[in-house]
Amino acid sequence: MPSPVRTGPVTAVILLALAALIALPAQAEMTEADREGMRAFAACLAETERDEAACVEKLSLYAWYPANDKTCAMIGARVERVISLDGQPKWSDLFRNERCARLGMPHGEWAARAGARWDPEERYARCDEFDSYNVSCIEVFGQHAWHPYKEKICQSTVRGLTKQVHKRKAGKPYFRDMLFETERCRRLGLPYFKLEGTQ
């Protein structure tokens, strides 16, 4: 199956429709930490007159939770549209899409399916074996195609985020690509970054 990033818009739309027909396994995981996180983010939104950017700045992108299904549906649609146009979705949108998928809310199916290793040939994994920085693999397959084909990849992301937390003051945003990676690792049941005070 060709990569959706290197196909034309018509082929990409057909592939998107096909991917949507194959439902993801039920992986929704709403933990008590998620419920607390949703309440904390909702409280911030109430204090800032629904200014999401201000809350992300104050609490970090990691603290973001969707307000409702409509929020997740809009993010998922944006991610899928960018992919269908051979573009690269923003890391922050990919993170949000992963969180929506993990929580069992509407999300961009194509991006989430890439994380679930929909490609039986695991071409991304083979590419990554020869590219230690993932740069060319991401350019070839798209940011959304990143997946942790080895557990140590998730462990490396956890170490990187932990270093960032210690280097920066509380409330500052972390590397958005690493947040996407750790949320995908968490959704797939692999080691993931835990901010102090969360599960």
C-alpha cells in the first residue's frame, strides 16, 4: 500500500475511506488522572474566558484535554485534511488527535491507524533502522506515521521529556513532537511519560 503522504489527493481520499472502514480496536483508557486532568483544564478555560492558548501556555500542552467530542472531531478532521493534501500535520495537532483516540473520542482515523501499525510491511520501522534521527523517514512517510516499533523507542522519549521537565520551569511547554510520541506510546500500552502528580 503506498504511503498517504506521497500519493495524490484522490488516492489519499480513497485510502482514508478504506482506513475508516477498518475500525480501531477499543483502546479507550479514561483513567482517574484523565478525569482530574479534564477538570483542571476545564477550570483553566473557565478562568480565562475559554482561552485555550492561555491555558496551554500556563499548564503546558501535556495538560490539554478536549472540551467535548466536537473539539476532537474538528482536530481529527484538520489532521486528516492536511495528510490528504500530502502535508505534515502540526505536532501539537497530532498530540491532540492521539489523546482523543486514547480517550475513545472522535479522532483522525488515518493518523491513528498509522500509530497502530496498519502497514504490515512496517516500512517506517525498516526506514528508521537506517536513519537514527527519523528526519528522512518522517519526510517520506509523514509525521503521523511515526510509531514505536520497539519498546526502547518509547523509553527514549520518556527520558527526553523527563530531561525537559527538569530543565524548564513548571508550566512551560515541552517539545511537542515528544508529547505526540509519548501519547502514542501510552495509547499502544507502551512506556510513557508521566508528569509528576499524574498516573
